[in-house]
Amino acid sequence: MKKKATKVTAIAICAAMMLGTATTAVYALNASHQGPARKSTTSASVNQGGKDDGITKDETVYVLSGADGSVRKILVNDWLKNTKQAQILDDKSTLSDIMNVKGDETYTSGKNDSISWEANGQDIYYQGTTTQELPVQMSVKYTLDGKEISPAELAGKSGKVTIRFDYENKQYEEVTIDGKKEKIYVPFTMLTGVMLDTDVFRNVTVSTGKVENLGNQIAVIGIAFPGMQENLAVEKKDIDIPDYVEITADVEQFEMGTTMTLATTAMFNELNSADFNFQELSKSVGKLAEGMTKLTDGSGQLYDGLNTLLDQSQILVSGIDQLATGATRLQAGADALNSGAAQLQSGATQLYNGLSTLNSNSDALNGGAEQVFYSLLAAANTQLSAAGLSVPTLTIGNYADVLNGVIASLDETAVYEAALQQVTAAVNGRRGEIEAMVTEAVRQQVLAEVTAQVTEGVRESVSQKVRENEVQFRAAVLAQALGMTIEEYEAAVEAGLIPQEQQDAINAAVESAMLAEIDARMQTEEVQAQIETLIQNTTAEQMESEEIKRLIASNTDMQVEKAISDAMASDEVQAQLQAAAEGAQSVIALKSSLDSYNGFYLGVLSYTSGVSSATAGANELISGTDALKSGTSELYTGTTTLSGGIQTMKEKSPALIDGITKLRDGAKSLQEGLEKFMNEGVQKLVDLATEDLKGVTDRVCATIDVAQGYTSFTGIDEASKGTVKFIYKTDGISISN
């Protein structure tokens, strides 16, 4: 009776493993490949460990092996989840060559392998290597037509091939069961997977697991539980719990890609040994039967749904054809835009070169104008001296005052003084108008700069918000392009069902959708109103700055001075001066001539200042056109990739229909298989679940406790929680090698 009860429990455990472990294993492979998002607060595994200090250590151990399973390198990724946003994270690790892989946070080493990270509230992601012994040692052996052969010798051979994965569990604890010390191994579930080419492999079988034909490839997944036979203390004649995986096939010119094996205790993490008893087991078996009935019904619904999917896939193929046509047009438009950007870039460069040439001559022009001014002043000094007038040497700065004094000392000079006062008063009367014109010119320059800065800033903000919702865009693109959810797509990518070109096309489509959304949001009334408000406020703020006020005052003084000089050189003022006393005629004419040149001189200074500003603006224009050209080049490259990817999708559409057809047929087989499993397996468990399973139950409870106590491979702080999984990767075997 005892042996019969033991067999029932073992069958139940194995069934739970087969049904429950696959999901955990697939998630673990995906998670280890992609890596967790920073600041994440969720995990697919239940965390175990000591006291809760807000730190959870998620450890993934990558074992890189030869084709025979011999270990070449062990690489470990650790993720410290800082759920309480602590400044310091305490940890333990035996790793070598530790490096932070997602940030610049540093650590200090302490005694007994302790390390402290300066986390500053962030999660920590680090990586290192180790040479310590693995808890499960894996070896791979190959036989050809019944004779053992090395991987290198097997490459290119044909015949009956057997590939055997052996797993030796070395991780155990000694526990007391019924007053006796017993060795309980950490219950690792080993899930080994490999993709086989149908041109090479035929008649593929696996000892424990699943073989699925995917068209051009065959997916093989094997499962084993090393140490579980010993943990449950059951005889192999009663039930043989697999501790190896063996794949057999007929091959033609053997070659095989890499294999991946996941070792995890995750299936035990959600169990509670205190609640595991025989009384509840019989209820659980009843629930298992009920669940299998629902699963069988669900498989029938899956078959019906796949029939519907097959019908709708024809519509999808039509949509892909239209998408391919549109992508070709988009590529042509991007090419034209890229060419136009190149012409604009060339024109901006020519403009800058021309202005640079003018600007390089500004000093010479200013110097020449100044030299001419000094020559005129020297001639004026000579003329005054010849007339017997003793005056200070005339300069650009004092000539007006000196000559005004000379004119004032002559008879009937009041005409000039009156004219000067009248012109000065008139110009000063227009000072407010002049200042307003200067202010507006400065404001327009400030407005242009502020508009560019504000628009760019708002666009960056909008872009960030849009990209925070990238998952939604990806879900929409996947639903439209492939009719898949993100999870289905990622699983398909992991299984190698989505070509890289198609992945690139999907990524490009997601990026295009986000850019379109950014452009659309930028054109909304709300964003435009925000930009307008920021522009007005920032412009007003800068116009009130001391620097701008000084610039306006300086330019206003210059324009007032120029206006006075221009007015004094006008025909009207000159006519009045001609009517002055004959004695003042020559001096007045001299000053008038100098005033006229002074107006020209100030114009030269204003012109060279404008050339300098224009040169700086042209330089900024070049930067803008360079950025534009870079963007249009990337756009053209992206549209080319998109077009190629969509064309590939178009070419692969028949394969999609064929795949869905096979998937529908597989769903039918699944339904029939589940019905058989229900009748031949689960129902037998229900019939046998009334036996005394006390002894096996105690061992199952001990196994659960040992599993939940194994939380790290390379060390963990006693106050932290932790999970650990191992991924073994073997080299492929190629004929070319």
C-alpha cells in the first residue's frame, strides 16, 4: 500500500512540474536575455531570504560551455532591487571583476565578501565572473549509430544520432526526517531547449519533453529533475523521475546550433511546506481533475479561435501588400527630402563663407575709414593754422566741440548755434521714437532666439512623455502588423520565428508612430499655447535684463548721435550756415564736411557690426542644416530599412498562413492529447488519491524548504531576499569548424 501511495504522489509532483515549470522557464530565459528595466518594482519570481531590509537580489548565472558541456566561463548578473530607495545597499558577493553595468554608482569591499553600494536610492545592476563549483554539473555526450563520438568528429556525419544531457546535482542539505538525518538535494528543474534544422534532422524524439515541428525547424524541449528521485526516496521501478534528457534523430551531415538549459527552483517558491499535507492533497487532486476538464474545454476553444485567426490572416496579407506600396512611396519621399537638405546645407555653407570673408575685412574697413577721418582732421588742423586760428589738435572725439568753439568766437556764429540747438532738440525730441525702434529691433532678435530655444525645449518634453508610453505604441504596431500582443511577439522572437529584418521593421514602425505622435502633439492648441506663453514670458524677462537694457541704451545713443550728424549735414542746415558771417563760412564748411564724414564713419561701424552678427547667425544656420541633413539621412536609412522589412513581410505572408494552418492542426492534436491525458493520467490520480502519503509528504515538505533556502550562488546579505537561476549555453557544432 505504501509503495502504491508513493507512486501516486510522485506522479502528481511530476505532472505539476511538467505543467507549471514551462511558463517560469520561458520567462526566465526572456528576462535574462532582455534584462530588467531600471527602477522596476516587480518580479516574476517569488523572492526568498532573511529579514526584509527592502533589498531583493535577483541573480542570473550564465554558464558558457563547450559542445560537450565543459565549462569555459561563468558570468553572473546581479540586480539589487532598492524598493525602499535606500542610500546604501549592503550585499555579499564572491564575484571577481565586479562592474556596474547600468549606472556609475560605486561600491566598497568589506570583510567576509561583504560589499556596500552607494545606491543613492537607485537599483543596482552589476556583473562579475566566478570559478566556483556549480550546484548542477551538466555534461553532453553524443553517439553515432550506437558508438560514442566527440562533437568535432560528429560534424558532417550522417546516421542515427543520440544527444544525452546528464545533470549531476551537487547542492544538498542534511535535514532530519522521522528522527533520521537525510540528504535532500536542492530541487532544480532543468529545462533544455534546442532548434534543429529539418534539412539535417528527421524522426526526432526526446526522452522527457516535447518535440514541435515549426516548418523549417524543429523545436525540442526536454525536462529533468536531478536529485528528485533521491529526495522522494522512490524506486525507479515504481516511477522513474528523469535526471537526464536524451534526444534521438536520423541526421544527414550533422550540424547543430547552440543549446540553452535553464536551472531553477522557481516552481517551489510559491509553495508553503506548513500547508502541504495529505488531507489537502486529495482536495488538490480533485481540483487538478476539475482544472484538466477546463483545460480540455479551453483547448477546443483554442482550436475554434485559430480557425477564425486563419480566416482573418487573409485580410492581414492584403493589408501588408498595401503597406509595402506605401513604404516604397515613403522611401522615395525621404530620398527627395534628403537631397533637398543636402542642397540647403551646401547653400548655408556658401553663405557663411561669404559673410566670413566680409567679416574678415571689417577690421581693415573700420581702420581705413578711421585713417581717412584722421587725414581729414589733419587737413583741417592745417587749414585752421593757416587762417591764424590757434586751436587744440582736432580728433574724432573733440573736433565738434573745438570747431563749435571756433565758430562761437567768430561774428554771427549764433546762426550755427541756433541750428545746432534746433537739430539737437529735434533729434532729442524723437529720442523716445528712436529708442522704441532700437528696442523693437533688439526685441525681434531676442524673440527669434527665445522662440528657437523654447520650441526645442517643449519638443524634448513632449518627446519624453510620448516615449514613456513606448509600450503602447509597440502594442499597437504589433497588433496591426502581426496581430500579436507584446508577449506573443517577444516569445516568437525568442523562438527565432521573427527574422531580424522584420524586428527592425517593427522597431522602425514604432519609432515612426512615436515621431508622428510627437509632431501631432506639437501642433495641438494646448502645446502651441504653452509655447506662445513661454516665448512671451521668456522674451519679456530677457528684455528686462540689465544686459539688454545696456545694449538698448548704447544703440540709442549711437543712433541719436548719427541722426544729429545727418541732420547737420542736411541741405536745410547747410543753407542756414551759408547765410552766416563770411568769417565763419570756412570753419562752418569745414565742420559740415567733417560732420558729413562722421555720419559715413558711424555707418561703416554699424555695417561691420551687422556683418559680424550675420556671420554668427550663418554659423548657427550651418549647425542647424547639419543637424537637418543628419536627420534626413537617418530618415532615408530608416525608410529604406522599413521598406525592405515590409517587403520581407510581404514575401513571408504565405509562410504566415501556412504556419497558422499548422498551429490550428497542432491545437487539434493538443485537444486530443489533453483528453487522453485526462482519461489515462489525471483520472487515475483521482482514483488513487485516498492512500496514506505521509512519508512522501514529509520529504516533499523538506524539498520545498531546501528549495526556498537556496537564494544565491555567489552570496547574499542575510537581511536581503533573493532568487537565483542558472542558464547553461553550449557551443554549436558546425561543419565549417
